[in-house]
Amino acid sequence: MTEFDVAVIGAGPAGLAASIEAARRGCRVLLMDSNLRPGGQLVKQIHKFFGSKEHRAGTRGIDIAVGLHREALEAGVVFWPDTSVYGVFPGGALGAVRGMLGGEPRGVVVRASTLILATGASENAVNFPGWTLPGVMGAGAAQTMINVERVLPGRKVLMVGSGNVGLIVSYQLMQAGADVEAVVEALPRVGGYGVHAAKISRAGVPILTSHTVLRAFGETEITGAEIARIDESWTPVPGTSRRVDADLICIAAGLRPYARLAMLAGCRMTYSSALGGWLPLHDRAMRTSVPGVYVAGDVGGVEEASTALEEGRIAGISASERLGMIGAADAARDREEAEARLSSLRMGPFGRPRYDAKEAIYEEGANACPRP
Amino acid sequence: MDDELIVCRCEEVTAGEIRRAIRDGARDLSAVKRRTRAGMGLCQGRTCESLVVRLLCKELGLRAGDVAPASPRPPVVPVPFGAIGDPDEADH
Amino acid sequence: MPSTLTTFGYPSLDELRSSPGYPARERAEKGPVAVIECVQEIPCNPCETACPRGAIRVGIPITNLPALDADKCTGCGVCIPKCPGLAIFALDMTYSATEAALSFPHEYLPLPRPGDVVVAVDRGGKAVCASRVLRVSDRPANDRTAVVTIAIPKEHADRVRGIARRSEGNDIG
Ligand SMILES: Cc1cc2nc3c(=O)[nH]c(=O)nc-3n(C[C@H](O)[C@H](O)[C@H](O)COP(=O)(O)OP(=O)(O)OC[C@H]3O[C@@H](n4cnc5c(N)ncnc54)[C@H](O)[C@@H]3O)c2cc1C
Ligand code: SF4
Ligand code: SF4
Ligand code: FES
């Protein structure tokens, strides 16, 4: 049995920021992640990030992760890499297995009076005939291969989805030496930021809005795909289908909160399409409906690394407040700054729908999530 | 989605099998899972869940927010069975 | 609102000209100047902090479009590698009687070398003309975003925004 004040699950930007804030306020913090390297999604992001100075904008994602990790260690956070948390037991103990990636897997039980869930998101799948063939993979998996494992999963790529993930991974596949034949997007508009779209457009990649993939060709691995224009009811327009040669089809059909541990912990769930689907209900201080359980980052609604950082900071402050490391007034003041930055990140055509969705959740959460 | 199309790749469950389960009364993810094994594979439904939701919506005229998330059971991540501990047992 | 940017993935000249980061033609004719092609309100502001002359303003909220004060801007290009959107360019219409010099961010390897003749492309990646590489800056401060400067015929100055990633399959036309 290992005891801590705060157990943080997930070492992405949210979990790292939460750990740092809690440890700096005197909490004994254990941070766990199933991967070897801390950083979550940041580990794969070799591009420079958006945001402002507080979010280290203009710095590459991977470098942001390295910096946060250093800060966490300096603050006294205990970090357990290669630790997969598989369950929350009644009473709040966590079951985890360490050493699945290296060495002998062994189970551990962690007890902490306060739990911060920062487990991130899952990629949505798209299925079409041939989608189970080798050569069809999630954009996240492709990104891990090129940027972490340094292997090129294909030379000619069809990207399905034009959100930021689809656009950025297309760009990075080209940087790694592949050709992106096209990006298809079912909606009539490009999903991600215009500047990311413009980057790959300049490289000659056609972004085909109102298009989808109908099937993948190939027997043992894929050799190409049939794509077609679709109408408003997503029905292929006759006569518009054509073949694209490809040895890799990447799926970037959006993310949804990965909230299984939150459900096991008994957190009340709520649905928001703007935030990716079902997520644990929470208030502005990142408290869930279960006393002592907090969420931060994509698990509480799919957004961005910058917002995940701010939510992590807030959750870390709230956890410290619950543990009596700081008073309620100090906690409220510390949270306020992060809250103000969060609001400013949730503006503009991309942020506004998330702002509205989050405000509705906070409002619902204000009654359902008990204060310490 | 054609009936032959695979929806759950871990357990090789097709769209047709899931449609049949829905027509036989499955109204949510857990019921579909019980009847077809879709979602019981190694990935624990991480891949197929959103596809099953789509079928449920289409067949029953629901919106995605009407389909409750599948209630998870530990282990929520694939871990070797022997390594799973007992919360009442000290390990140090 | 449908636009060229949201339908095809790159902004039209009209979209750009009505944004606060695109310098007026008359200003560009006078000497080097930054060209900011960032027309959506996204939460981002490194360009503002990057400019040593305070010529770029985002302000509060951080989703404001970057506005260029073309009178303060010298076209030095310091801001180019700092923009995570790779959306800033620098244009010098006074480079020579017939040619303009265009600087742009470039993150594909191998980098071109000064003196190379490369295919200049437009915002949609279409080949526009041949161009000469004048400078390639890959200083540590750029953090692995090289800034390439090419010479192009003046009439293409509003169109060319980069070079072909590979020359094969790109016919000049
Ligand atoms: C291609 C791409 C480009 C992006 N570009 C940008 C950008 O330019 N700017 C920006 O602001 N954002 C960007 N983002 C978004 C950003 O990466 C995410 O929003 C952010 O990483 C979310 O942080 P998080 O901490 O919530 O989750 P994550 O970073 O996803 O981290 C979650 C961590 O939890 C771990 N975990 C989950 N479950 C368990 C468990 N049971 N046991 C142990 N560990 C577990 C996971 O292994 C993971 O490491 C991008 C995302 C992608 C995919
Ligand atoms: S080109 Fe130089 S002066 Fe002009 S905005 Fe950029 S950094 Fe400032
Ligand atoms: S740094 Fe680039 S992407 Fe960010 S606001 Fe400035 S111009 Fe736009
Ligand atoms: S795809 Fe259904 S359980 Fe893995």
C-alpha cells in the first residue's frame, strides 16, 4: 500500500500542471501515466504551439512537456511512468499495474485522499469496407510512429478528417517524408484552424470538403481508397467517386473524453457535443460530483493543451484547498487568474462554442459538485 | 453501414449483428455488448464504442447524447490478469 | 460563413486584404514589410511578443486578429519563425527593378541552399514560377523553423507564398 495526499492519473499537460500546483502548496503528490515519457499528447507534438506566454506558445509541444516535467520534479512530485491505473475501488483506492512496458508487470494499490483524473481523450473511429486492413490507422497512432518511434507508416497518405489533428498530422507526415494525396472532410467546411490548413495547402495537398471515403482497396494491406463527394445527408453524389492511390489511410474523426476511471469513481456524467461527448460533470473549480475527485483537461471536455494546462492548475489548487494546505480565500484568488486566462482562450469562432458549453456545465456542476 | 461491415474489430462483430441485437431489444451500449460481445475485446470498446453509438442512434432515432456511456468495469485498461491486486492487501 | 479559407483551406486575396495584418500595396512598394496571413480569431499571440519594434498587436482578448502597424515594421522578419501557424511572411518590393524578395517559414528537410533555383508555389501549392534562393536562415533562435528568402518576378509578389516541397511532379505553369 502506497499513500499520498493526491494521486494524479495522466501526465499530459493537465496532470502535470495539477501535480505542480498541488506539490508547490505542500501536498504529497503521486503522478502516474501508462507511458514511459511524461507529457501525454505533447510527447508527439513536434510543432510549435498556439496560446500565449503562460502556455509557452511558440514552443514545440515536446519541449513544453520536458519543461513541465522538470518543474514537477523540482516541486517534489513523485512520478511513476509505465503505470496503468485499471480501477478505482470502493473507498477510493486505486489499482494499478507497473512495468507493462519494461520489466515484470506487478500490481500496486495506491491510496490517496484526493484524486485528480487527467486521462485525456480517445480517438473516434470511422468504419468503411477495408477499415480493418493494415494501413488504416488513427491519426494519433500515425503521429506516434513518425514523431516518437521515427518510423514512416506509409508513403502515400489519405487523411480522413480536417480538424486540427488531421491537418497537423498531415503536415508532420510530409515533414517525415510522406506525400499526402488528399484530406477528405465530410462537412462542407475545413474543421481546424485556417493557418494549419494553409500550411498543407501550400504544400499542394488538396483539402476536399463535403467528401468522404467509401472503401479501402487491398487484400492484405491497403493499396488505395475510393472517395466521393457527399450531399447534406451524407449520401455519395453519383458520378463523383474516384480512386486515390494510398498505402496509408489515417483517421482523424475527432476525440471524445476518456472518462472510464471517472465513471468507476462514481462521477455523475453529462453530455456535450461541443466538448466531444460524455464527460464527468464538474464545477468551475474542477470538482466532480464525488467529494475529493477532480478532473482536468480533455477528460472534462476535449479542448487544447493550453486549456488543459489552466484546468490542471485549477484542479491542483482545489485539491490543495481540500487538503487544508491553503485557505478558501487564497484558493479562490489563485484560481481566478487561471479562470480569466481560460475564458480568453475560449473566444473566437473556435473557442466560443466550448465557452458556452463549459459555462452550462459549470452551472449544472455548481449544485451537483460539493464544495470542501 | 452495410450489414457485413465490421464494427467491433476486437471481437469481429458486424453491423448486421448489432442491428439484429437492437431489433431484438438492445437499447444501449451495455445491452448491445451483452448480446453481441461488441465492446468486450482487448480495447474494451475504445475503438468500437462510437460506431455502436452511431448504429443505436440510426436504428432508434436517437441523438448521441441519448445513448448513455457504457458502464465500465475494472480493469478499464488491458493489464495482465495476474498483476491485478487486492485493495485490502498491502504490497509494500 | 463560407469562405475560400474554410472551403479550400487557404485564404483568398480578398480575405487577406480585409484583415488587419495585410499591409497596403502602397506601403509594400516602399520597402520591406511583414505580411501576416492570419484571418481567424484563434487564441494565439507569439507574434506580438516576437516583434522587437512593437509593430504587431493582438492585445486582449488573445483571440483578436494580429494587427500590423506597417509604419513601425521594418520587414526584418524576426517574427516569421515565431509564428506557430507559419502565417507570417516578409516582402521586399524594392529588391530590384524587376524582382521582389519574399521570405517565408520552411520546415521541410533538406533545406534549399542559397543560389538554388526552385519552384515557387502559390497558397494552394500550385507552381507559379521559377525562383532563386537568396538566403536561408536556420539560426538556433529560430528553433528549427528555417526562414527562406527567394527572388521572384514582382508581378507574382501577391501570389507566391512558398516553394515546392519536392520538385518532381510540379510543372511550372
Ligand atoms: C495532433 C494534435 C495536435 C495538437 N496541437 C495542439 C496545439 O497546437 N495547441 C494546443 O493547445 N493543443 C493541441 N493539441 C491538443 C492537446 O494535445 C490536448 O488537448 C492536450 O494534450 C490534452 O491534455 P490532457 O492532459 O488532458 O490529456 P493528454 O495529453 O491526452 O494526456 C493524458 C494522459 O493520460 C494517460 N492515461 C489515460 N488513462 C490512463 C490510465 N488509466 N492509467 C495511466 N495513465 C492513463 C495517457 O497515457 C496520457 O498520457 C493537439 C492534439 C493533437 C492530437
Ligand atoms: S518584420 Fe520585423 S518589424 Fe516587422 S513585424 Fe516582424 S518582427 Fe516586427
Ligand atoms: S503568431 Fe501567427 S498564428 Fe499566432 S496570432 Fe500571430 S500570426 Fe496568427
Ligand atoms: S473494437 Fe470493440 S472491443 Fe475493441
